[in-house]
Amino acid sequence: MTRPSITAFFDEPTNTISYLVGDPTTRTAAVIDPVLDFDLASGVADTRSVERIIALAREKNWRITMVLETHAHADHLSAAPFIKAHTGASIGIGAHIRDVQRIFRPVFAMTNLKTDGSDFDRLFEDGDHLAIGELVVEVLHVPGHTPADIAYRIGDVAFVGDTLFMPDYGTARADFPGGDARTLYRSIRRLLSLPDETRLFLCHDYKAPGRDEYRWETTVGEQRRTSVHVHDGISEDDFVAMREQRDAGLSVPKLLLPAIQVNIRAGRFDEAEANGVTYLRIPVKWRDNHG
């Protein structure tokens, strides 16, 4: 069986890892979780990071046919539309993105947002199979972090998004709207039921205390033996109690407000106004100090 060629691209401002995954036989490739550079303070967006991915694909003479999102990210903006515009690639995500769209449409008063997932080219259900050249990709629905999280499995490799972090760091938060710690535990156990030698590629790393280097590849066996949150023997109830307590003390991701409203539309911004500037919404709520 053909093994995928995997190149990782680490974005330190968001601690995100994007992947160029190629089939060496057909020179066909997909990009998983591409990052759009975005400076919140200035409102400036930039495509330098994603241009590196496209440049490498061209250098290798690979044809990018798909952009695969593991979920609608809350900590970075997607560069999927840029890849689509420059390669013709389709954009795919889990079919439960519809649930996420329905959750956040009223939050941002996005009256023009369609909640049928049609901003994306492809919606994947659990158990679906797709092809990157001769590579067969299996879709695994792994909700909990969000309702729409999916993992992409190619033989003995799986791209698991935010569901798992490195064993010394733990697991994804489950306190976003639609998230659920109990559901997350069950999704993780599903992933950890894969063969021990299965290589897991992660979407983020934050360097756990005592570790000097960023890492984003682990294995099922390593997670089962050493994960600080979900090693074998951790019960569902224990995990849920830990996860909910931990989540209660976490801060809101810096890019959450722009990221959610852009990413639930496949990385698309609203059309620019007459002045050539595109705008995002910031919900403002007044604290009731007299109730």
C-alpha cells in the first residue's frame, strides 16, 4: 500500500500545524488545516504561510486537489479559499458543520449565513471514504471539542485535529458552544482503539512544561501509555471531571471572534465595502451591575 508523503508547517503565532499530504504515485495532494496569517491588532490579513505550502507543492510537481478541515477552528483563520483560488481545490469539512453554523448564526447576527453547509464544496459523514490520488482516506467523526470535528485516517496515519494534543500536554477543551467533555472522551477512546502503531498527527502544540521543542506527531500506543489526560485506566467520569474543571479556568482564544465567523463559511469573508475594506463583527454585551 502506498504511504502518504507528509510535510508539516508550523505556525508559531497560533501554535497550529498544517499538513501537505501527497500521494507519491500520482503526485496528487491535499492540504489539511491551512492557516491564514491575521494580525488582530491591525486587522491585517496575509497569505505568506499558505504560499509556502503552495510553493512546496509546485516544487514537488504535486497537484493540490482538496483542502481538508478537521473542524471550524476558533484559534486561527482558514486559508482554504486562497488555496482554492490558486489551485482549483475543493474544500471539505465534516457534515456536522451545519450544527456549528446554526449555533453561531445568532451569536453574530449573521442573517446572510446559510446553515446547510453549502459554503463548503464537500461535507463528510462518519465512515465516508475519499481519495488523494491512490491514497484512500477514511473519515472518522470525533465530536466533543466541537460537534463537527473529524479525523482523516490514511492506513496507519490519522490526522486528528484538536481532539488530542501531545501525551505530555493532554486533550482539547470542550467548553465551546456545542462542545461536551463526555462526548470528547468517547471520541478519544475511539481513536485510541486504532492499532498502537498508528501515527497521530496533531493540529496544535504548546510545548508542555519541561519540553524544549514543539512536537506534533505521536502514536496511539504512546497516548494510551503516557497521556496525562487519557492514558489507559482513566475512566470517563474522571476525565469529564478533570476536563470541566480545567476548561473553567481557560481564557478565550485571542482570535475566536474573527475565526469562528470566517471559518464557518469555509474561510470566506464578507464582500468588501465601497472603501475596499472587509469588516468583521464583534458582539458587545453590557454587564449588569445592578441586578
